[in-house]
Amino acid sequence: MAKPPEPPLEEEVPLYIRWGPDRSPYSIELRLGLVSKIAAEVNLSEQLGSEIGGFLQGALLPAQPPTIRIDDVEMLSNGSDDDTVFLPEPGELQRLSALRGRARRRDSNVVGFFRTHLRSGPMQPSLADRSILAEEFKGTAYAVLLIQAQAPHTAAFFIASNGQLPEEPSVREFEFDENEFKALPEVPAETQPAEPPPAEKKVDKAQLSVYLKIAALVVIAIVACALMWSFARQATSPRWFNSGSQLHLAITPDGHLLRISWNHSANELNQARGATLMINDGANHSELELGLDDLRLGSVEYQNSSVHVTAQLLLETPAGKSSADTAEWTRQ
């Protein structure tokens, strides 16, 4: 009698080694099944006596905290004449866009860079690493994994924030030991919170017509109010607002403050590079330096301390400073 078919095995849930946000706002997840592949590359680097490297693939998860998840590594050819220094060949960088395309088809992306470390000096990204990666990642967050090619295989992660790699590791240095990793408690992958599907709103044609009429009436009312306000301002505004050739410095009360204003469209401002507003407030004297943005704004607020204030505006032009206008205010 034939055996009944065995039920299909459920897809194994991937497990990850996780580093919490230590010296970076990002957490890091390294797929446990990828450790043996990277360890084999590290051993090969040690045997060859040369550095090797590649691009890390995975995803940037908008979780809390945001997480860089690493699922695979794509090894690259070394373009450096010095075997102890790894630099990707120019052709390898040119095919990075194709690598990103293949990754996206697997719901993945290129999330960082990996290389072994054989050179002298501290284990940190070199100036060449930083220049290449800044160009390739264009200001996005990414991870750099460096592993000493010689035992003990110390490793370090550097996480770029706003495209800039830190000088110090983003998590504390650790030993890249497969057995140690497998002895850690199992941690499932960080999952991106699912967004509820947007509720569909059905609006019939009659409702839509009503909404459009209401919107049109609101727009007409707003325009009418704006015109009325504009006409009222023109009727009550000082005459100098309509003049393009006079500054007409003025001091007017504005609540508990004084507003010192001028015609920001005056022709005198066309040659100005700045100005000084000199204020005499009783026995007090002050000077305010005004830039071009201040002059185009057309006014400043001032807290007076006496009942009599005078102001003088000195414009700074290529010919030097000259008095442009004066104003006076006395409390009634």
C-alpha cells in the first residue's frame, strides 16, 4: 500500500542576531543563516592574505527603533593593486544599479558594505570607503561591517546617519564567532507594522455636486473679504504706502509696543546693502543693524521706555552711509 503524501514543510521563520541602538538611533539585525557565509569569506581572506569585500543586502525597516536588517552579501572584485587593501573595481560599482534592481525584485535592497580588515591601524572605514559609499548611498542610512581577517576575528558595525559615517563603531566591537552566535537566544525578525487598508469612501454624484457648490461659495466669500479688507486698508493707510520713491519712516503704536515702519518698495532701497536704525528713547540711545531681508520686511517692533521716541534710518550704499528719513512719536 502506498504511503500517503507527507504534508509540506512550513517555511522556516528566519532568525536574526540583533544589536539594539547603542551609539546610533538604528538597531541592526544580521540573519543567523548568513553568518556561515560571511565566516567562510573571512577565512578565505585570512588564507589569501588579502582583503575582500562586498555589498550587504536586506531592508531598512521603519520600526521603533528603525532597523537595518541584513539578509545576504554580494561579494565584489578587488580593484586595488595592493592585495591588503580592498577597493571595489569601477565595473563593480557600475553594476550596483543592476544589483539593486535584482534585490528589489526579492523585496530587498542594498543596505550597506562589508569588507575584511588586514591593513595596519584601527579598524574603521577609510577615507576611500567613506568617499565611495557617500557617492553610492546619497545621504541615506546604511551599515558598514568590518571584520578582522586574522584571528581573533573582531568585528564592528558603523551606521551612517544622514549619509555620514561615524569615527567610532555604532555598537561595541564583538567577536565574529559562529558558535557564539548560535548559542544566543533566538530572536525573530523585526516586522514592519502593517498599515490598515484605507477605508473606501463612496460619494455619489449628487453629494459631489453639493460639495463643489459649497466649496465655490466659500472661495467667493474669501475673495470678497480679501477685497474689502484691501480697500479698507487703502482708505486708512498713510499716503506713503503708495509711493515708490519715498521711504516715509513712521512710528505708530501697536498694542504695548511701537512699530517703526518704512516703505519697503521705495526706490532708495534698490542700491542699499543694509541700514542702521538709530533710536532715541528719552535718555536711552540704541542702534539696530538691518540687513536686506529686514529692509524688505518693512518694519520692526520696539519696546519704548519713555513718552517720546525719535528714529533715524541710515542707508548703507556703495557711496557710504546716508540719512534716509526720520520719524518722531509722542504719547498723547
